[in-house]
Amino acid sequence: MTTVALTLLPERRTLQAPHGATILASAQEAGVDITATCGGRGRCTSCRVKFVSGAVPPPTVMDELQLGDALVREGYRLSCQCRVMEPVAVLVAPPLDERSFQILGAQSPSEALARVEIDAGIRKEVVTVSLPKEEHHQTSDLEEMLAVLGRTPDDVSPALLQALPRALRQQRGEVTVTTFGSRVLAVEPGDTRLLKFGLAVDIGTTSVVTTLMELESGEELASVSSLNPQAVFGADLMSRIAFAQLDAGNLRKLRTRIVGLLNQHIEQVAADSGVLPKWIYKVVIVGNTCMHHLLLGIDPSHVGLAPYAPVMRHALVLPARELFLKVNPEARVCLLPLVAGFVGADAVGVALATRIGETPETRIAVDIGTNGEVLLGSRDRLWACSAPAGPALEGAQLRHGMRGALGAIDQVWLEDGDLRLHTIGDAPAQGICGSGVIDAIATLLEADILDWSGLIAVEGRDRLPAPLRGRVSVRGEERVVTLARAGEGGAAREILLTQDDVRQVQLCKGAIASGAAMLQRIAGVAPDQVSELMLAGGFGNYLSIRSALRIGLIPPLPASRIRYVGNAAALGAQLALMSETERARAETIARRIEHVSLAAHPDFQDVFVDCMNFPRT
Amino acid sequence: MTTVALTLLPERRTLQAPHGATILASAQEAGVDITATCGGRGRCTSCRVKFVSGAVPPPTVMDELQLGDALVREGYRLSCQCRVMEPVAVLVAPPLDERSFQILGAQSPSEALARVEIDAGIRKEVVTVSLPKEEHHQTSDLEEMLAVLGRTPDDVSPALLQALPRALRQQRGEVTVTTFGSRVLAVEPGDTRLLKFGLAVDIGTTSVVTTLMELESGEELASVSSLNPQAVFGADLMSRIAFAQLDAGNLRKLRTRIVGLLNQHIEQVAADSGVLPKWIYKVVIVGNTCMHHLLLGIDPSHVGLAPYAPVMRHALVLPARELFLKVNPEARVCLLPLVAGFVGADAVGVALATRIGETPETRIAVDIGTNGEVLLGSRDRLWACSAPAGPALEGAQLRHGMRGALGAIDQVWLEDGDLRLHTIGDAPAQGICGSGVIDAIATLLEADILDWSGLIAVEGRDRLPAPLRGRVSVRGEERVVTLARAGEGGAAREILLTQDDVRQVQLCKGAIASGAAMLQRIAGVAPDQVSELMLAGGFGNYLSIRSALRIGLIPPLPASRIRYVGNAAALGAQLALMSETERARAETIARRIEHVSLAAHPDFQDVFVDCMNFPRT
């Protein structure tokens, strides 16, 4: 067997690869892992490599299709498609660009998807349409195509006809017809059956997460998460509604912002994966009622006024062009149904992903977000209430808060009488994100720096070990804890947790904990009857259940009954994207959920105030 | 009875009007006609007057509604709403602006409309929706409204929901709901049942005519006609298709042009009538296949290539927003069905308006236009062919051709051995329009200035009476007839009919006459079996049947069997606008019409050449 030298960077490992074997196979054979999400079939971009030395082989069709012109020109190739013919050196899966955000929202489809049968509802079939040939015979391109498909003109949007004559004639009538139910979404020349993608989108008040999936396998090809750009017009729902009310132009502004962001996300996932936006035929969107209304351009003013009624609640299916989304213009955009003014499609997504309404045991799901929700139920009944936590746990509105990106403090603990920090990517600390804040407060409670009322105990600092003592101070009139000094442990700057930050977190966890307490009370469920508490939200893998319990973010259950389930709302969207059965199930769930309006409840105020305090151990 | 002096201008007639009577009633009482199309109900603008002296009374709601702010401020009032309280002088129905085009395309609905039962399909009902009141109860604005209407969410476009909450709350839940079939088109606060309008549009290759109609009465409120602005990219279909083929941007350009013009027309009829565009809920459009495709942005390239198949043919109903028409965004735009690549919805409109397929006798309908059609049939069978006449009879592509506007020569005759001319509005001659050209050529044939082959007989001019002799000359290499010398009869400039103009008309009439001859031949119908020939086109009231026969534009039938029916295609659109039964009938007609492709017929070339010549008397 002839072998050829294959050098894999950045590890600088040189293998003797069999002449003519693919780079992927050679690497795997030698025990070097190259991710190949699609199993080496040329259907994703995860196994891409960049040629660093040696002749770059001519691109294959799959290279062109998946990586796109620009990357191909830069010397990227799919290692599953590329055979070793002469000595070369390649860089394995280098980042496609310089951004290095830790994608928090992207939950791998995991168990939930594995349990559901994949049927996204998007069908592609190759047909050959006979073109009109005779002048007297009265027919049209469309009629000839419909005859083959057995469909009616009503199934086809006139917008689709704009390019029909060209598509039909490019490959002598051979076209791939994409349908969703009875609706014809696309007619493409030749056989494009392999190209079938969809997006799952979770529009939160503070964060937006978009995931690109291959619709046949359920494979996740790319994911992007960013701040909701509407936040500059108001961090929470009420201020955003107030802004929209101000004048009609503001409503348009809010709408334009979110549509613009979604289109940026589409560009991004397209670039990351090599999937062209025109191959995206289905989009599932979840979000709270206000986000939903704003996306549709519906005036949300009255959602913010008692009785907080939504303008509409039913599940919607719209062509992408009506929402100005730059995927295939006929792609179906499915908005999951709403429950109430402050319990939206995101809660429905959580219920869908957690199966909370399907077990004989009673469970609780807590979705932590700027506008969080709490669900409690079993297969018998299912309740939900909103938990307007504010953006503190998404890193917003804290002095040094930030998203879960490179350099965010995501873990805090006590060691040798001082605070210890961990940052995302082990980078110099830039700020603190949600899981870090929960850890920090739990740690400060442990260390007696915070008392149960949330006060930073400057007065008692003399009792503290020396290193900790130096961290507690009063700046101007404000009590602060210095989490990191500039330069300390490579910190990029001084990072503080202020008294006001602690109050923000108290409001936040008060909303969530009181929501859970109220639902238990209304449902008549004692703590020992709760078989599981599922904690959901965009915290990535870093949320400490122990810390969450310590600060009283969640009810005091045994830690063994508490599970962090990731971004359940986004996962719900992915389920509805991958399965029409799941999407139908979302409608049943929305109708089942019993909405509880906490503010209207006489006990609520007391419970809330109580939940604002930290548990006294 | 107290009376008050009322002076009516421009006639300067002064009446003694009963104190407190309306101006309209007082004028009518005194035998002065003021047009009141709506019967004096304040629902149109035809009885408007402008106050010239005396106090201008405060405007009524109807004044504001119908005339709009600007006109009200200029002193316009509806004479049916305005009571005479003190001596005043008013100008009766002065023109709303300075343009004084003679609207040729606007056929008054006349007999045809009188025969059909009016049912435009647009329903308005006033309902009171109870608004959500209770926080726990799960409902939405839309659900409350649908419960009252007995409809489902699928009947409502999400775009309609954008303003729903405000509309519902403006008059405590009282709204007028407009529907078309099961579709909800509008929800307006209060009672707007009186406001219900529609547009009939005829998009020709050269001219576009838009008519605004009140949907309850069928009353025509305004009409506007103008050149198709696509013409700068090609006067006939084939050159326009070639332009579209050149690149995709051109197709967009053509589409933008026609959509832009339609929106100008909408603005214009709205201004002329005081009807707000948002009260226009239905639009019916006819046009040839190419115009239809361009309006929809459908690539017409293959319509111009054998076998000239359209991309689609079925009747379409679309929301106005999808066509970018600035009427009510949810207004239904109905495009009548097509028959073949060169027999479009205009031909269907002609068949609808003339009832050609419904009589036991065989009749012929000739629609004269740049892309004319000929229909022949009875209730047994119905044939149609295209007659690509070119734009000569619409005043285009002739040396001094013009549309049928102020100053156009519209009649020509021989008197005292010389030509006599009539111009529209008796204004100084500016050019010659279609009916004038037909008259001119017939007259020149009579005077032996033209021979049967179409040659301007310069050689024989010495035989002519002196005044005529001076009109025939050779300029450069071109034979010309001087219809008017500059200053002659007040002519604004010299107006010529050139040899080339005559050839253009010969091509034009050759296409039409040969179409009629071929259909007779194919149907096996002898001339004496043709009970009626209907001449249709945008000629206004000025077309001379005698001249049309003289030049052989139409087959040589007794003049008594020939009738000019006006713009039948536009009338067909009006019928479909005013009656859903008629719109359904259009679909039956389109399926019945048997398309005859003349070019594919072996005899055609000979017949066509023969028809190019003028009849030898």
C-alpha cells in the first residue's frame, strides 16, 4: 500500500495516509477526531479542513454546495470528500470567523428529538413536466405541472410562478417540487432532494436564538444567539409596550429590529453551514406574546393593560415573504400558539420539550428569562403563570453583567478563604453572566458577606478572612463586592457586584420562586408531591443547581429531583420544526394550559415579598 | 315662503331659492341641471359647486368625506348637502383640475350593467364585539370578534390584526366588518357600511383605463385613462417581451412601471371622487396575457416563443398588498382568466360584456387595440384569435399621432373639394387620434388621393380639386398628405399623414380584418350568417362605422349589422367587479373559448396580404 504524508494542524501530527483515502477516514483511522456530524456524507460542513500546504484539490460538487464559493476559494474542503494524493498539511475545523461567542441557546436535540419520529412535513419529489408543444392546444406551464402533481392552481402562490418557465426549461422539464401539506413551496430545476433545511427560532425579550437543522436527519448544522436589538427601546416587556404605544412609528421600529436580526441570523447560519437560504423551507418560531405580536407588527398596547388580553392566540402558518424573512420566500413560517398575554409560545415550547403535561407524576418547569414562566402539572392538569424576572440573569442591567460570551465569569466558588472565578474560554474576565451571578450570590451568602435580606454586610467584614475582607467595601454611597480586581487572575478590568445588582437578582428570583410557590398552592401540591423540577433557560452547561437552591431561585426540593434541561423553549421549537406531530401537539398543549394570573391573586403580594429574601439556612 | 337669491355660474342665472332648501333641489326646481349621480345622497362628488360670492357654509361630514380637506378649503361643497341661507353665487361642477383629457376608456355601465343583478361580493356588517374583561379567562381580541362573526382564524390575515385592538376599542367594540366570501378584509371602528368601492382596470399594451365604482349602486364615480408607461421599453408585445428577456432587472422594471401607474390611477380617482383608497375593497383587472404576467412579475419570455404558452391561465384572487396596490391592503384583486398566450383576460372581458357566446345567432366581436382580438361565435361554439394590430389606431407610432385628448383630430371629411377636420373639444389641432386616422384614410380613398394598394397618389394630384391638390406632396423622399397647415383652422402646428403612417394603418387593419376572415373561414360562417359585428376599443363616441367599412378594417357587412360597443374589455371588468355571478361566468367563458392560432394556419399568409389592401369599391 502506497502511503502519503498527511499533516493535521493545529496539532502538527503527521500520519501516513493510504494513497487515495479521504482525509476524514485517514484521520479517524489514526485516532484523530474530526467531527463529521452527517457521518461523512458531504451534507454538513463540520468536517471542513483548510489546506495550508500542498496542492489544494479541485472542489467537489459537495464542497461547492456546502462550503460556498468564498470558502472554497480560501482553500476550505470537506475532509470526507477530499482524497489524499500527495503530501499535504491541513488545518482541522478552523473557526469560520473570528467571533467566539459561546452559543448558550443551542441545545443539542438530544433525547427529546431522539424520541420523536422525524417528519418535518416538507416533501421533495422529482417530476418531469412535459412542456406545452402545440399552438392550438390550450394549456400553460402551470397546468402541465399540476397535472403531473395532481394538484390545483390554489395550491400554488402566484409569486412562485415568476420563475416557473425558466425552472421548467432548464433541465428539459425535470424539476424538484417542494411541498408542505397541499402547498407547493418551490420548483427547482433538476434533483435537489438532498437539500432540505429548517430553522428553529426562540425570540426572547433579551436573547434570540436561531438554529439551522437538516430536516431529514434532525442534525443541527449551525446555531447563533444574540441580544434582542429591541432591548435598546426597553429592557422588559412593559417598557417596550410603552414605547410601542408612543406612536405607530415605534411599533414599526420594533418590528424592523427583530426582523432585521432574524435576517442577520439567517445570513450567519447560512455562512456557517454553507446552506443557501433558499433551501430553508420551514421555520418554527416561539416567543412570548409580546415578541410574537411585535414580529407580526400587531399593536401590543393592550397586552400591557388589564386584563392583558392578547390580540390573537392561534397557531399561525405564514409564507416567509409576508414576514420579510430572507429564506425561501414561500417557506412556511410556523408560529406556535399563545396562551395568554404573558404566557406565550415559549411556554408552550417548554411544555412540548419537557412533556410536563404527560406524566402521571406532578412536575414543575421553571423557564428563567427576562419574561420567564412557571408551569406545573401532570397528565391530569397543567397550569402556567408568568414570572417577570427581568434581565438580570441574562447578564443585562447589572453593573458588570454580560452575556455568556468569551470572558464572562460563569462560575464562582470559595477556596482558601477567597473567591475563585472561572471564565468562559478561560479568557481574561470581562464581566459576569447569569450562572456566574447565581454562583456569586450563593458564595457570598455562604461566606456571610450577604445576609438573608440581601444586604452586603459591610459592617461585619472584620469577621471575614483577610482576602475576602478586602473585597467588601463602600464606594460613594454604594456597597459593593469586588469579584475581580483589574489584572487579578488576568481580569481585563475590575468587576464588581453592587448592592443594586443584588437587588435586581432578588427581584428576579422573587418572581420565579413566587410563581412556583403560587402554582403549588393553587394546584394544592405539597413539596413532596413534586417528583421533578426542571430548570430551563439559556445558561448553557454552567448552571449550578446547588447555587440556585442556595439563593432560593427554585423551591427547596432535594437536589436529586432537580434537573437543568437547557433552553427548553428553543428545544420545543426544534421539535415542532422536525415533527408535524409535535407541532400539532403544541396546539393541544396551548388549549390545555390553565393560565393563572398571579397579580390578580390575593395571596400573591405576601408570597412575592417572602420569596425576595434569601433562604435562612 | 322666504326666498334667497341664488346665482348659478357659469350661466349667471339667478334664482329665488326657498330659504333653507339645498342648492341642488333649488336648481333642479328651476330647471337647471346639476348632475347628481348618487341621487343627491352625498355619496359622490358630481353635484359639487364652488362658492364664488357670499359666505361659504361650514362643511358637512359628507363634504369632508367626499371632497376631502383640500377642496373643502377651496370653497367646494356638495350642492345636495348645502342649504341656501343667504344670497350666494356658486360655480356649478367646475373641473377639479386643469387637465381636460377626454376619457375614452370609460364606458358608462349602461345596458350591460343594467341587465346584471348587482352583487359585488363585498359585505359590510356592523357588529359589537365584547372586549376581554377577565384576567384568568383565556381569550383574545380576535377570538371575541370571530365568536360574533361565526368565523375561524383562518379567515383573517395576520396583517389585519395589526390595528385590530385599536379598532375594537375606538367605539367600545362597535366595528364594521368587511368580508369577501369567507375572507375578512377589514375591521373599521363605527358604522362604515356606506363606504364600499371597487376598481375596474383594463391594462392594454398601449392604454390603461381605471374606473372607480360604488359597489352598491354600480355608479361610476371617476375614471382615468393613460398611456401604458411600459411602452417606452417597446411599443408592442414582442419587443416588450424581448426587453424582459434581456435580464431579470428588466422584468422588474416593467412590473414596477405598471404597478406605479395603477397607483397613480388610484390616487387620481381617489382625488377626483373623494373616496379614500382604503374604502376600495375589490379590484378587477383584465389585460392581455403578457400584461397579466408582467403585472404579476411572471417571466413572459416563453409567451413570445412558439408554442406561445402562458405560464398560467386560471383566474386569480390576491390581496392587494401582494400586488403592491395602494387600495385597502386586504382588498381582493381579481384577475380574470386567460385563454392563450395572445388571447388574454381582455378577450374574456369582451366576451363577457358582449354576451357573444350566448345568442343563437353567430356574431363577431372585434376588439381593436395594439394587441387586439377577434371573437366569433354563438351559444354553440366560440372561437378567438389574436389580431396584433400595433398601436397605430391608438395614436402611437404615427408621425403626428396622439391619444384621444384635447386637440386631437377625431373626425375628417370632404366638403367643398377640401378636407374638413373636427378636433376634440374644438381646440386647436395638436395631432390625430385613432378615429381621425380611420376617417382620414377613408376620405383620402374617396378622394382618390390613396389608391387601393395604399399608395399616396402624388402622380395623379393634378386631377384633384385645387384645395386638395395643394395637400399632396413629396417631402424629401416621403409622400405626405397635409391634413392641417400650421394656423389653418387654428391648428397649433402642421399635421401630416405620411406614406409610412398609411402603411402602419394597413398593417393594423390587415391584422384585424384577416383575423375576422380567418375565423369565419374556420367556423364555416358565410358573411350573411353573421348577424352582428361588434366593434370594440377605446375610441370614445367618435368612431365612424362608415369609415371603418371603407378602409376594410372590418368585413363588408351591411352597416346596419355593425355596432360600436365602446371599450368592451373594460366593461367586462366592470361587470365582474359589480357581480360575482359575472366573474364566475368569465371562468366558464375562458374554458369555452377555442383558441385559433392564425400563424400556424396554412391559408393565413395569403389572407393577411389580401386584407392589407384597401377595398376596391
